[in-house]
Amino acid sequence: PVPFLDRRCTKPYLLEDLDGSSVQLQPGDSIWIPTTAIMRNPKYFPQPEKFDPERFSVENRGTIDPNAFISFGVGPRNCIGSRFALMETKTTFFYLLSRFTIESGPKTQHPLEIKTSSITMQAKNGFWVRFRKRS
């Protein structure tokens, strides 16, 4: 996944930072919105580094700001393939997990570090997995 959204400014807009600095955007200026930074912000997702799939369960859905989970964008220009991508991912994991036990491999670094020199999210030293056939 690409960790940003790109948008083009349509009217003059002043971006102000908490330290008092500011940037004036003009129509036609391009901006990148760092989705990864937003989705790893404890303000929106408590303990964002913790693997917690239950945070997206039906019971917890009301606790999530719908504009904070923006993996596929938000608004009129969101990804038209998001539902298909989610269904495809769920189907793939269903078949894999029903046939295999998946473990992190011995080369996988713990805790996992994210590579900072890449535009996409990647593990710094790779993410190695081992598949063991279920009996």
C-alpha cells in the first residue's frame, strides 16, 4: 500500500502548524497526505503499534473516527476497488489459514522496524514467514 494520498489545491488555503509556522497553498499546488502517520496516531487509534484486529470489529466500530482509517482514501475520490480488495484479502487469508499455520521466520526482526527510505511500507530487514501444513 502507498502510505499517502495526493490531492490538488483548488483554492488558496493557509496551513498553520502548532509552532506558529505556516505555509500558504495556492490553487494547483499538489499536496501529499501522510496516511500512515494519521493511522498510527494514538489520538485516533489507541496503541497503534499493537496488532489488534478487534479494534475494527462490529462492537468497536463506533469508537473509530471514520475519517481516520484512510487506507483506501476518503470522500468522493476514494478507491473504487476497496471493497473488492478487502474481500480478496479476506478470501486469501481464509484459504491460507485453513490449510497452513503461519509463523514468523527466524530471519524476521523483532520488534519489526519499518524502512524509512521507501515510499511504500516495508520491513527494514524483510519480513520472513514460514508456512506449516495443517494436519
